Amino acid sequence: MGELKDPRAIPYLVPMADHSDWQMRFRVADALGHFDGVDVLAALRRLASDSEAQVAERAQASLASIAP
């Protein structure tokens, strides 16, 4: 739903930012890059400092794509 840019996905994606599997966090960071909003930005900021470098880099790129 993130790739479809359907905002109904946001309440399902944001909690997944804390998932134990780094690959899931990576996909969430990628999907959230299609949206904006307070919850989305907060989740991406958390993911931008993820211990897994790939997740952090994807979140940083997603933030850059939605931040002015």
C-alpha cells in the first residue's frame, strides 16, 4: 500500500518501524517515503538512526525525498 501511495497504509506501517526484522524495517522505511505527516516523519527519524546501516540509509533517503 505504501507503493500505491494509499494513506490508509500509514497506521499499519508506522508501528512496523519497530519490527525486530531489519528487512521489514527497511521496507517500512521505503514505503513511508511515499507519505508525509507527523507520525511518518517521527518513524523515519527513528529509522534513520537504526543500528542496521541499510535501514538507516533508506530512511535517510526517504526523509530527503519528503522534507523540503
